[in-house]
Amino acid sequence: MTTADVTALLAQYTARAWEPTPAERAFAEDLARAQTSAAWLRSGLREAPPGRLADVLVPAAAVLEREFPLPEDVVLAVCQWPF
């Protein structure tokens, strides 16, 4: 997951070119409330609904295994999500 990936998906959401499914929205809300770790994210992604949001987040588990905390620019980009 890179800042560009997150920013691009957010821009598509803002432009109404992409709309998360209800399941993706619920998954995003669960992510927002949880403690982020590689193990937790991998577990959550196994249960995640298929879609663009999961596609952007799959690489994040590998990033978390190598580098914690996430780079601040990625965190800030994700925090801009409206849901």
C-alpha cells in the first residue's frame, strides 16, 4: 500500500467514480476501530469482502511486517477517508 494507492482510491471515491459496497464500508469501519498490526490485518483481510478496498490494503500487511508504524504520509492519507 502506498500513499498513491490510497490517494487514488480516495480521489475516485470523492469523484463518485468508486463507491464502497456496504460490506467494504463495514470493513473500513472495523479497521478504523482496531489496533493495526500485520497479524490482525492479515486475519481481517481473509474475511474482507472482495473489492477495491481490499485490493489496496492487501500489500499493507507486508508493509506492517517490515515497518511499524506505517509511514506518516500513508496514515494521513487513510485518515482522510470519509467513512
